[in-house]
Amino acid sequence: MSKDNPVADPLPPADQFRRLADGQTTPDEFQAIESRLATDAGYRADYVRFMDLEASLYEELSLAQPRASAATTVTPQTTTWGWRRVVRRLSIAAVSLTVLLAGSWVWVRMLETSANTQFVEAQLKGLEDAAVVTHSSGIQQNPNDRPLMVGTRLKPGVLLLRQGELQIDFLSGARLLLRAPAELHVLSSISATLVSGSVAARVTEGAGKFMLRAPDAAIGESGTEFAINVNVRGDSDVHVYAGDVEVSLLGDDGNTLFSKRLSKAETVHIDRALRNVRTIKMDLDSFAVIRELERSRLVVTHAYYEAVQRSKPMLYWRFDSQNNGQIRNEFDTKYAGQIITEPDDASSISVSGGVAHFTRSNAPRYIKSAEPLAAINRKSFSMEVWINPETFHWGTVMNLIVPGTESRKEVLHMGILELAMQTQMVHKPSVVRYLHRHPPGAHTWGSNLFSPEVCTPGQWTHVVTVKEPNELRLFVNGVLVRRIQGADTAGSDENPYLFSVGQFGTAKRMRQFQGMLDELAVYSRALSEVEVSEHYWTMVSASRPIDPAPGGARPRPTAQRALFAPGNTLAQK
Amino acid sequence: MTSMPLDPEKGESPEIPVGAMRPVAWDDRGIAEQSAASDQILSGTEFAALIVRHDRPLLRYIMTLIPRRDDAEEILQRTAAILWERSPEFDQRRPFLPWALRFAYFEALNFRKELARDRLVFRAEVLDAIVETRSALEGELDQRREALRKCLDAFPARDRDLLQRRYCDSATIAEMADEVGKTAKALYRRLDRIRELLADCVQRRAAGKSVSGSIKP
């Protein structure tokens, strides 16, 4: 039986339901299923049984099932691909995806009857999220379209921006700002094609590889910021704001014909017909510029403070203020925080407005506890923090390190909480990772918990890790998202551990976290699921935007999506 | 039945499909078993405990209406936020889950309105019919879940691992095929076969028929 012709030769109900659950149904198949569900009680009962079994499988397999052995980590290695090889590889992927997106594209053209902004996802199985909206203004959409608001996740698809501007952060770490009118094809987390319009792009140091293609050109390199305008003929103007950018003029086969390296402040015109790249001078106002994310703060009520106090933390940094580089521990005279920065780069860690803010530095910078945490790993412990990253990046939030090894070439870690990217393990980019390694060591083993969802730039995310002698748990936004069980999972000992925050270890500038942290707590026991949920909801229920949403509608009380979005100014604690 | 979207601004009690109102076989053990006075408001801890205890039945219910897991989890998150906001209205003498399901149902409807043009989501009257059917089958679904646990225990470890990679780690078939050195097509066939056997095992166990001690696909 052919799965490509379901109307002529319908699949058995179980196969229809399977395709529906896996997001593989065509519109025709979906309509057939819907019609039968409306009229056939037996078919409907089979559907309910099938979907309940599917949901139960997720439930049984995602959390309850112990794993026989801990996952193994692989030593992270720097990618050594040459730039041209990357261009070629990404070009092939981009061409393939462009072909696959063609179906959606035709559909867009057929549907496009209004002048409103639209995003149409590619209808392909297995596509992962590629980007997240981090700024949106002046956009008009059709009433039934999914709102392109801060926090909206985008899979590969076609974006037709008719008004205003939209900023999207790719999971690889690149940030694009589109200015209307523009048409962008989102191909994956590492590539996009600007068909027409104006785009500014920032690919920060520490971000993954990213390529922005214009009709006949490809640009992308970490540590750069640039803008492209593509006119209706497909000609491109490129201006470099920061870093050195390599522009590749592409041939008909998608491979590089000619490349040119551009420096900061240089502007070039890429002529599609003549196939040449020439330096020009033009008005910079015609180029788009990246928007910095607003730094919204958490609303921390006394009820939240009391809830944390009831859980009896051994260390509780609220970042209300600093005194000569010292952060007060709210619960004890021990374990105050010490801010460590280079004298000429002291602003790389600042404590103000009730949060700790970290920016990239050329030198190691971190906050560490004044004393190592005594016997933290005797049996159980928990770590809790609110994270608001500046970008998608690989950044270590917290470390537990064997004292005396922090300055060695190979730091001996017992625990790491970080935003993970390019770790060479299997996981989505920019997810939360908790690594427990016992006995403490370097890069060769460990039990890993990766969150299923990303930690979105500009939004506050609540993260809790719990270590028990035979179990590790990871909670994100009040929900248990990962658990590893087993006798070999999490060893215990009576030793003290150095606690540091803001980058990987303390000796070198490595995996520097960029963004804000708040309400950081460490407990010498396991927080229960109920305590974690209560902490999260106590914070969320107190958070309300000051300004009502457009049209007077009640703002959605979803922490990930709206409450802590940059557009919502929140009261200071 | 006409379904009106929830309007929390007006503090309205939502109009609920008949099926969703039936408290029959829902697992409401954690509710108001203490039968506290209705005018007492639950503490944050008590209410958090209720949400934690019932989030999985809520997710199962939502996935029947909106099958895509990512979408269902988004609706669950929205539902939990609404429940937290409306917690002072919860009558502790009544079961928690049916009360919570009302909000889940309306969040699914709201979500449907948002995504109707982007994704394939059922019409409201079809969702109502599914809710009714689900309610009528709840006792059987409980038995099937119990049967599923037993069937999974009896499955060979390598098949369970494959299922776990697919369901727990959300790995794509292509990624998994890369790792085990098989084609994606072969892995699809394998996974389909395992799920077929699993469904058969669940069906037989739930119906009280004998199933051999271990299952060998």
C-alpha cells in the first residue's frame, strides 16, 4: 500500500493515527481523519485508545525508566573545518532545504491575498526548531495566524515581513533583525536565505557556525556583525559593522565562484548579472541594525523569599547589592560571593537592579563562594537559579570543583550546570545541561541531563538540579524534565567543593555565560518536586507586566512566552 | 455543542462539554481527599502538589485533543498558569482533575484558534466528540496504562532502548539511524514493528487474555 496516495487507498486507522502523531499527515489525510472522527464512533474510540497509548509511552519512557548506565561525555574539541568546506557543506544543506521548502513557498504565494506579515512552516517530518523571536514591533498579522511575538519558536519556513521589524535568534547563536519589506527563508538553526529586503546579522564569538545566504552570495563567520540589503533584482549590498567577514559569490551549483574578505566599516555591492563584487560608498541608514534585548528584571516577592527560606538553603545569593565585590549570603555568614574580574574589565560582572549581569570578557571572570561548600556531596544536594541569557551560546552557569584543581590545566569537576552547544554529544543546541561527574574528573565521563527545550534569550528560565545518591533530576520552569536513575549515576563523598558561577572553571576564559542570573540558591538536601513547583509558581504568579497587552487583552501567564519577555517591563524587587 | 473561549477577564465559568464534566473514572485521589472547607484557600505548596500530582493525566488528556507533543506541552504549561491564577476559586470538596480539565480543554481551543492556519488542528465539534469518547473510555484507558507497564517490562532491552531514544530523547529517526549504522527506512520498520507488538500486547492484557512472559519481535 502506498503512503503517498491515501485518498485512493486509505491507510489502516493505526497507520493514519501514527502519521498524525508524528506530524506527517497531509492536509487531505487530515481532513479525511477529521471527517471520520466526527461521524464514526468506533473509529473515534480507536483514535482515543491510540493517542492515550502514545501519551502514556512518553510518560513511561521519558521520566520513569531507569537507565542502566550513565551517559559518557566526549572531550570537546574545536571544530577544524576550513571556512570553504563549511561554505560548501552548508550550501548543499541550504540548497536541499530550499528545494524542500518550495512546496511551502508555492502555498504561501497561493495564500497570499493580504498585505499582512506571514510565517509559513515547512510541512516536513522531523524538522526541529530553528530560531526564536526575540523582538517584534509594528507587525500586522491575520487574526488566525500564530502570533510572531517574543518567545515564538520557528521551525524552517518562509517569513514574509510586510511591516515593522522582527528579530530572531537562531539556536546556533546567530541573531538576525529583519526590516520590512523582507522575505527570509529559515532553513535550519545554522542557515537562512534572504530573498529580498534588509537584514542585520550578529554572529557572536562563541556562537556556532551560521550562514546567511543572499541570492548569489553567502556570508557568515563567528565574531562578526554585518548587514545585507537585497534588491528586487537580487543584487546585494553588504556592510560590515564588526569583525572580518568573508563574502562568497556563488555559482549556479551553489558553490563559491569568488570570495572576498571584508573588514570592519567596508561596504560592497554584489552584482548578480555581472557576477562581481566591488567596494562602494553608500548611506549607512539604509542598512538594518541589531536591537539589543531589554533587560527585564524578575519580580521577586516576599512570598518567594519565604518559600526559598522554608527550603533552608545553605547559600542564597539574591544579588540585591554588592559591597566591595562581595555578594551577601542571605542565609548564613558563610558562603558569601566574591566577584573576581580583571581590574581593567571590572564591568564584565555587574550587580545592579537586583540581578547579576555577565558580559563577555577577554580574561577569566566569575563569582565564587568565599569558602568551599563543606560536605555538599555527602548525600543529596540541589542547586536553583533563574537564568536570562543574552544570546544562544555555550555558557557555564555553575561549577562544583575539587579545591586546588581550579587553576590546573584540567579542572576536576563534580558538577556543572550550563547552557550547552557544540558539545559533540547528541542534544539540541542551546539546551540546559547538568553534568554530574563522580569521582570528580576531567573530560572523560559523567552523567548528563539535557533539557528538551531551549533557554530563550531575553526570557527568565527557572532551573533546578537535584542530586541524590542514586538519582539525578533536572527541573525547568517548575517541571521535572529529565531524570537518571541507577547505582552508578551519582557518587557521594564528604569533601568540600569550590562553588563558582559565570564561566567554566576559574583559570581560563572559557564558556563564559552572557546574560543575567538571579535568586541563586544551593541546598544541602534534595528539593522535592512540590517545593520546586511552588518556588516557580510563586515567582510566576507575582509577575505581571505593567502595561496591558495591545487591545486590552489579558497577557498570557506563561512564563516562557510572555511574562519575562523583554517587552514587558517588570517591577524591581 | 457550542464552545465559547475562556474569558478569564470576566471571571466566567467556562461552558464545558458534557464529557469533560463527568468526574467518573478520573484519577482524583489527590484532591480534596482531606475534604477541607470550601472557603479555605489552599496554600501555594498544597496547590503546587495538586498540579504536580495531576500534570501527567492532564498531558494525556491534552494529547488526545492536540496530538503533537510539543504543542500539548505548551498547552499544559498555559493550563498550569491559568490554574495557578484561578486557584482561589478551587472548591476543595470537589475533585481537582475534572476542574483542571475544563481549563485544559479551553486552552486547547484557544491554541487551536491561534494555530488553525499554521498547523492541522481539529474543528471544535470534533474536539468535543473526542472529549466525550475519552470520558466514556476512561476505565478502559486506566487498564490499558497498567497493561502498558507490564508489556514494557516484558520487552527485550534493546527494543525498550530504541523506544526510549525515540520517546525520551526525542531523537529523530535519521539521528538514530546514523548512530546504529542502519538506514532510516530500516529503523522506521523496526520501530513500527515494536509499536505494533506493544499495542497488541496492551490490547491482549487489557482484555484479560494471556500474554507470554517475554515478547520477542
